[in-house]
Amino acid sequence: MQFKQNIDDKRKSVRFDFRVPIRISYPKTDRVFKGVLVNLSVHGMLVDLQDDITNVAVDHMGSCSVRVIFPGKGSRLMIDELESTVVSCNNNMLALKFSEPLEWFLLFSVYKSKQVNE
């Protein structure tokens, strides 16, 4: 985990770098996309998609639900049904904005476990 904030960054909240698998599902179409979390903030996340991003950009801008699992040495933290909106697609990167601020965000500032290396 790495704290990521630049003095020139216009975002209002700090971000933490993570490399863990995530799943994005679209309830209206029953489509599911898998990817890897790049960074996380209290208001959203950046995801590196493993699927073809053009399918997401064309068909699935809008509401989705996210599941992300943070592995630990002896346990894991799963955040499920994180209601989000796709706000941009660029290259293989997908930016999501959460419907509500992530109430579990403070946990990540003390998270010290090893990340999944892919």
C-alpha cells in the first residue's frame, strides 16, 4: 500500500494504491467484468480492466456494483455491493465514483498486510 497524493492533484481526497482483484457487476444486464484495483479513495476507485474496455464504455456507462477483496495473512476483508457509477473509461482504466462515501476507508490507512502480487 502506498499513500498517493501530489500537491498539484485537484482531487479532494487522498488515494491509496492497491493491487487486488475486483469484480464489477451490472444488475440490469447481468454482465460481470473482472479487473485489478489500482487506487482507492473515499469517493471512488480506479480499476485496470482485464476484459475489453470498449464493451464497458459502450454498453455500461452508469450504475454498477463492485466487490473487492483485500487479502491478509490470516483473514481477508471483503467489501461487497459497493454501489458505484462508471464516470470514465480510458485505455484499460475505468474510473468509478461511489454512490456514498466509503465508510470503511479509514481501515485502509492502518492496513499493513501484503498485497496480492500478480
